[in-house]
Amino acid sequence: MARGRKRKSTEKERESNGGAEPEEGVGVEAVKKEEGVLEKLNGGKGMEVDVAGEGMKKPGRRGRKKGKVVGKRDSGAGEKDKGGHLKDRLRNVARKVNYEESWGEGDEDEDRVAVKKRGRKRRKVGQNQTSSAKKVDGGKKLLGKRRKKINQTNVANAKENVQNQATVTMSKRNKWIEEQSLMCHQCQRNDNGRVVRCKKCKRKRYCIPCLTRWYPDTVEDFIAEACPVCREICNCKACLRLDVPLKNLKNLELNVSKDVQIECNKFVLQTLLPFLRRINDEQTIEKEMEAKLQGLVLPELKIELADCPIDERTYCNNCKTSIFDFHRSCPRCCFDLCLICCQELRDGHLQGGEGEVTMQYIDRGFDYLHGGKEKKVKMSTEPSPKDHVKPKSWWKAKEDGSIPCPPKYMGGCGHCSLELRCMFAENLVSELVRKAEEIARTYKLMDVAAIPLQQRLCFNSVGDVDLSNGKLRKAASREDFDDNYLYCPRAQDIDHGDLKHFQWHWSRGEPVIVSSVLESASGLSWEPLVMWRAVRQLKHIKHDRDLEVTAIDCLDWCEGPINIHQFFIGYNKFRPDRHKWPQILKLKDWPPSNLFEKRLPRHCSEFISCLPFKEYTHPQNGPLNLIVKLPEKSLKPDLGPKTYIAYGFAQELGRGDSVTKLHCDMSDAVNVLTHMAEVKLGDEDLVNIEELKKKHFEQDQNELFGNIKAGDEKVENNICDVSRNKLEGLEASEGGALWDIFRRQDVPKLQEYLKKHFKEFRHIHCCPLQQVVHPIHDQTFYLTLDHKRKLKEEYGIEPWTFVQKLGDAVFIPAGCPHQVRNLKSCIKVALDFVSPENIGECIRLTEEFRTLPQNHRAKEDKLEVKKIIVHAMREVVDNLDQKPRSETATASLLEDSK
């Protein structure tokens, strides 16, 4: 018999049974209705009855007994309260019951078969060979033990007793289940009142307080239809800390057909081939020089392979540019020099090794930040920037073109000559160029910029901007230009044809805004406290305790530690300093981008799933994202996802604004506003802000301009007019961040303006800028409304200016300087990628970075763009070279090229 546990009797059940234990047959129907394991007693075949309601258990070896046929039920009559048969009955609660399949049908003298235990053969106790066969109780030749006669009257009485008692037990059991099922999945409490039950899984429940706090935008019917656990958007501690990403997101993976993959490969090949030729030319020049030094002809030259593991990055010791293949190295001290530095050294104008530049920012005290008196400070005696410059005038190439190793103070040894080394096969690049040119001649490739005007959705038939399609957003007011409107489709309206439209704008270096991208995601919460709970790991063995983070105060641009929970409290509430000025704090790259996927796996999957144009943005298999072309084991650049969390304020303060200062990213980027919260200020707070702005203006006039003449009038009319600082023509109330993105062709004029007016800007400790190394790469400027107005008046240029709303994905092309100011507290998530169209800008920026001082923040080349070009061309050439070119495929290609 199957073994079961003894069911404890409640006091009410014992009272209803006269103080005795419940009868064995009572409650069978109730158990069936709740657990769904039993068939109806009436007409059911022999089954194991689990009156304990805890599910059947397989019998052990010691508990196996022969099946017992129950022919007469006496409702427990004759059983004693303890000992003997009662113990045996409690030990074997589930008995075998065999009733006739259809009562009242068939012959009454039909033989029955007793069901035996599993593992033993069934043994027939009677057979009905013919209609005149002997009855069971009258047979003499039956095998085994004689079967008792079944009294149908007793059976009917037993059934009636079961049904009567089932009603009472069912109500008691339902009450017991109701009491146990008040536990909320979110807070794990059962004393928060009413709960909403999930009709899908029928297991999870959420109390009303938790729904109000953690799921404020959802209604009860939405939760009842499918709970957050079923939808994979639950933000309780247990679910957020699962180290597995979401699996049921529709758009998480990118499935690319073979035809699309081929078209993408052709586009990459066509775009990168000119840059691969340039790399090959640089290597050929250096190989010819090496052959000349060794007295060999070029085909006889053998170049030694450098010892550089694939998971390590090698830099030029002079300009800090990454080395991916050919370079010169000292055999004694391992001093490495890139090919560009070799050419410049031979030409006599070596760059990239400029000395360190020291910027001094003096802390004049907290009162100084708000126009007060500065505290007396002791000036440091650090050497000037000129003292850091190392003389290099004597380090020159020899007359034969060979390059000696530099002296020790430059990182070399000064003894040997630098020898040519390579990291790939010697002829890899030249062979790639040959194959790529052959494939390019085979396929007739169409330039994206040559798309007919009629196919550009932004223009009508006569070539004018078409504002009726609803996919354009005005962002500038330049005269005689057709780029004042930005391409801005909704994520739900994007279809296959929009990729070509995106590419046309993208190839022109224009930003693209895709709205409502979060509507295509699962709905996982991006509330700051939800993210904090997901990242906070107090006892998890895989993670450290990250309760304190580093925040930047936008007033003095100084960093300091803060409790992460306290930071997020200030995200939603006004946080003044002791002068009652808004304290604007920001976190950058929290959690660290290399841990984003590990610490926030569900949010990472949610973010990737909502990205539009995944051919470019998917970080694992986007066919037009060149980063994915790098070998799996190679050291890849850190491109995100990264989070940018900061407070915000709608009014432009002029000092202490929540801004990302003007800068230029080395690669392309997409930035999604995932959450925003408005911090409301009272009338008294606004009055205090205006009074402090007057002091700020007087201080600026005195320090930056040397006079305070007409200061009061200018303050009243210009600076302190709150209504003036409101965004004109922009729906700031619906947006979270104000973007200014400059065109690439306007960069020279922008740099000229900043060099002219740099003393009007402040940076760390609110100190006025003393010098500029690079106006954009220094990341020390933010152009206010006044400066943008002066920029247009003096140089005739203006940026694309627009407000980023919740769910907007902003695509920023590489090489476009941009700045951002938060109008509200915002959480933005960004991902960098490298597109074929902007690979030239990546190379240009790399060349700019190599000329910066050694200690500059943008000096290091982490992208390794030339390495990306070689690996990308290697992959697309292999893919296109192996494809069989049938007549059908050729005809299709010819048709597409027409």
C-alpha cells in the first residue's frame, strides 16, 4: 500500500465526529476538487485515494503489501482508537478501491478484478467465459483467495456519507487555503490586507500596498490576468537578483536571414575597402624601408612575428595609439613605435609625445561657490606645464631611415635600432585588399547616398521637406540648409524599408531620434530604488557590498562618496545645500559598465530588446556593428551598456546645472531615456535661487569681465528672469533632457569660439578656466543659452537642439560634439557601437587623440579602430568569397543594382 502522513484533525472535526478521528472515507471528494488528483468515486476505476491531500508517495520496499479489496465499508466501525488495525490504517492511508465502471449496467454476476500493487503481477480471481458461467462466490475452481460479496446497499450508503462529509470538509479546507494564500510574493507578508491573485499561474499573489508602491502604472486586472512573475517583470528582491536574463522577450535576439547578411557584408566591404587600402599603403612603405635597410628585394623580406597575446593590447610608447599589426620594436627594451610615428620621425616633425599639462584648480571654500568671499589658500609650488615637456629635438631617424631606440627618460634604452615586427601574417592585409577588390568587381555595389530622392520619405516629389509624414522633428533654424529637421520615427512604425531611410540620414552625419522604444519592451521597472535593490548585494557570495558610490557635485565638479540609497532619495526630492541652492548630483557609469550585465541582467536584456535598428545596435550579432567582428577571445573595448543617473532642474541655473559638458565620442552611440522624475520647488525656494543668481552674476562680472557696470540692470533683465530660461517651442514639461548636437562641418568654428571666450567659463571648484588644451576633448565647457546666442551671432552656427522624452532613443554619430542638460532627474542608458558609415570619423578622432598631452583624459586609444577594420574585412571577405554565385543570384544582384 502507498504510504502517507497522518492528517492532523482540527478540534471542530473531532467534535463533529464525537471526539474521534475523522472517518477514513470522509473528504475524498473534497481532496479531489482541490488537488485534481482523484476521479469521482461514482464510476471511477480503482485508484489510490490520498485523504491527506498531500499527494501520493511511492511505497518503499518495507511498506509493500498485497492489495486489499474493499467490498464493504463500515465507516470505520470496529476500528479502535489506537493500536492494531488503526495503526495499520494510518500507515497505509491510500487504499485500493475497485467499483464497477457503470453501476446498474452489465450482468451482476460479472467477475471483478482486484488491482494489485505495482511490481506484482495481477491475479485474476474469476473469469466470465460464457453467459452460463458460475458466479464468483459459487465457483470452486477460482484461483487465489475467494472474493467477498459486495453489498450494494452498503456501498450506496458509503457514497452518501462521503458526499455529505465532503461538503463540510471542503468548506473547512477552503478556509485553510484562503488563510495560507494571503502571502504577498513581493513583500512576503500576509498581513497587508487584500491581495490580487494571478489567474495564469494560480500561485502568486500581490498585496495592494506593494502594487501601489512598486507597480504604480498597472491596474489590478492586468496583474490578475498574468502576474509580474509570469510576465518576467517582477521587481522583488528575489527576482531582481536572479543571475539569469529574461528569456521571453520578443526582440532580444536578432535573426538575420542569409540574404540580409549578404547585403550587409557587401555594404561593409564597400565602405571599409578605402580604409583598408590606406592601412596597406602604410605597411607597404614600412616594408620597403625595411627591405632597403636589409639590402633585400621586397618579396625576399621576412618579418618576425611579435610576441603579443590576443587578449592583450599594445600601445605606441610615444603617442599611446594602439598597435594592431606592423610596428617597430627595440629587441633589448621592448620600446614600441607605431608606423605613423615612424613616418613623422623621418620627416622631422614627430607628434604625440607632448609633455604632461597640469591644470590647477584652487579650492577657495564653499562660500566662494555662491559669490561669497574666498578663503585664503596656500598656492602650490608645482612646476609649470612647460617644466613637464621632455626635449626630443635630438631624437631623429638616421640618414638611411633606421630609427634608434630613444633614451631612458623617453622610455627607451638608447642602444639598439628599432626592428620591424608584425602581429598578423606578413601578407594578411595585402591579401585582404586583393580579395576585396575582386569581390567588389564581381558585385555591383550601390552607394547608399545615391538613393533616389523619391524614395526618401523626408522629402516630397519636388524635393522639399515633407512635414506631413509625422517622422520629422525641427531641431534648428539655419538658413539655406535642408538639415534643420531630424528623422524621428516611432519604434512601432519602423519596418524593413526604414533601415534604408535611417542609413541615408546616418551617412550624412545626422542624429536620429526614435520615440516610444520602451513600449516594445516587457515593462520592467526602471525606478531608481528598483535598480538599487537589484544591485545591492549584502550577502551574495558573487558580488561585493556596494552601499557607497562616488557622486559628482555639478556645482564645483568635485567627487565625493555618498550612500547609494541616500542618493536615490534625492533623486525624487529637492535636496538643497546650506545656502538653499539646489544640490545637483550625478552618477556616471553606475554600476560599472563591465558589471552592468552581471548586476542587472534583466535590465540589460530589457534595454537590448527595445533598441531600434538592431542591425547597428545589437552588441552580439548586429551585422552592421563592426565591434562584433572582433574575435571572441580578443580584448574588446568597453562600449556598454552604461547608465547615466543624475538629478535635474528645468530652469537653467547657469552655475551648478545638471549637465554633461561638451564632448565628442570616439564611436557612435545610442542613448535611451528609461526613467525621469520631476522635483518640485516651492515659491520660497525659487526666491532663494534668484537671490543667489544675482550674487553669481556679480562675481562673474568682477572676476571674468573685470567690472560690474550696469550689473543690476542686466541681472534683472537677463539672468534672473525665470520665464526667459524656459524652453521656447519645446515641450519641456514632457521631456527629461535637453540635447545640443553640433554638425561635423561646424566643429572648426565651434573650437574657434571656445578658444576666444574660454575665460568666461568655470570648472572645478568654480574656478575660471586658465587655459585650453583642446576645446572639445577637454570636456570643460557647457554652452548656456547666452553662449549659444553669441555663437550664432559671431560665427553663424547653431546646434540641433531638442528635448529627449521618456522612451526616446537618440542616435549620436561619431565626430559630432554634443552636450546634455537634465530638465528632470533622469536615468539614461547608453550603448556605443561602430558603424561602417562613420569609420572615417573614428580614424580622424584617433589621430586627434594621439596629439594630446600624455596625461590628457582622452589620450588613450581604447577603440583600436584599425584593428576593427582588419577583422571586419577579414570576416566579410570570407563570407562573400565562399558564397556560390548561381545564375539566379547573379540575376537578382543585377536587378537590385538597376
